Amino acid sequence: MLQAAPAPRATSFAYVLLAHTEPRRVLGAVQRVRELSPGARVLVRHARGSGFLPTRELAAAGAEELRSRLRVGWGTWSLTAAVLEALRTAEERWQPRATVVVSGQDHPVRDLRRWEEGLLERGTDALLRPDPRDYAERYRDCWHEVPGGDLLPPRWVGGAARLSERAGAFVGGPRLRLAGGRTLVLGHRRGPGCPAAPEGVAYRKGSLWMTLSARAVAHLLAAAQDRTVQRYFASTLLPDESFAHSVLGARPELRVEAGPTSWTFFPGGSPHPRTVVLSDLEAVRASGAAFARKVVSPASDAFVRAVDALVDADRAGVECPG
């Protein structure tokens, strides 16, 4: 029997903003996304309580809220779970053709409607920014969050991690690490009792910020329900930077495109991106990304004004004054 074709999706794009700080900046990002893509839906996901982003102000800016109870430990599976929670929520509420995952500290740097049209025309299932460098210790070893590590003074945690890393490198034993520069984790050689890699899924690493078609979202949500897949990536270091890249890269039927959704600057190997400033404008615009991160007030205010003027001039088909 022939199956009926799936119903067309009413919403073309949904934007998911993962927020944890600077509510005024988040509201500004929401407003700008809605200006540049009036038909899009916007979901702001946070776990900061009712006072962080007043629902009325968020609705006035053009977004809906996902106030999560999920505690996030940076560098652990919980951040991946937070992304999946937001993707699932957007899918349940709007059934978008594509979903964009960015930070609450991101800001649009080009005409979003034109950018969206290009992705749909190309049939892109996933826009992912890969990192081709070798990160063997992230998956070769088995990693666990240290219970109560977040309750210790940061100076103690950092010192213990540095000492353990030197000792572990010398004797080849277990070692502590600050995952993402924030969460204390313990790593040891993967052996019996550690989750094995899922068959046919090669480890790939890249940026968390991404754009996904409805097909790609469905694959990620289904993979997360597979205990073998979930347990393996939960035992790796910084799984938020590998889960989507690895799972989607193993699906040859998907059109995975290498490229940035959000452009970031990492100085000197730091695990955290630096603040975007006005002098970054040319590099950001040349990157092809739709967003830039991280945008922080007041240091990034001049950048925001300048890039908004450029984008508005692009949309109007005129040259930007100055």
C-alpha cells in the first residue's frame, strides 16, 4: 500500500537560543532574529528560574520560553541533553523544516531570510563546522564527572586538575581534567566495563552551533534514545562537540555541509571564545556564518551597531554609509 506523503511543514525555520547570562542581550538577539526572519519561530532555553527572562518581555520580543529543570555541567552529556531537549521542544511545538542552534550570546551578521533560502535550495540537512584535528583522548579514554566537583573552590579544582594531568601523563594512570574549563571529570583508559563505540559511528568533532533539517533532528533524537549510543558518548570528553557530528556523519543519505552557523574566535587554544569586537567585523562577514559569538555588552556594542547597519544595507540593496 502506498503511504501518504508527509504533510508540509508550516514553519520554515526555528531558532533555538541556549541562554544562561545577560538577559538583555538575549532579548536583543531575539528581536533581531525576528526582524531578519519574520516567519521564524524562536525558542529560548534556560535553567535560571522565572526571574531570569520575564515571560511577557520574551513574548513581546517574539520568542517562546523553555524553562528547563535540567542541570548542565559544561563538558558533560548534560549539555548534549539540553540541546536535544530544546530540539525536541521546537519539533513538538512547530514542526519546522530546519532548526538553528545558537547561543544566547550570538548575534545575526547577515540577512537571515536569504541565508535560509540558500540552505533550503541546496537541500542541506546539516550545516556543521567540523574540527579535523585529532582528539583521540576524548574517545580513547573513558570519562566521568566527579560528584561534588562543582562545590569545591575553583582554585582548588584547577590546581588538582593540573597536578593530576602531569602525573597521569607521567605514569599513564587516571587523571582529572576541567572539561570545558569548568567541570571536574576523571579519565582513564577505556577497558572492560566502559561503553563501546556504536557500530558504524566514527568519532567526529566540531562546533556545537549548527543548523539541522527536520530529517537530521529526527536522526539525532532517535540516536539519543539508543542506550548504546547515549552511554558511549556520555563516557567521552565534551560530547556536545561530537554527538551530532558523529551521528549525522554516519548517515550517508543526509546532505551534511561543512560550514559555520556561528563564527567564534578562540585565542591561544583557550576552551572559551573571546568577546567579539568592532575590529572583527570584516573576518566575521567573510566567514559566511549567519551569527557571531560571543557578543557581550558593552564591549560588543559597536560591533552590533556596525553589523546591523551592514545587514540592513544589504537587505535594502544600498551601500552602507561609512
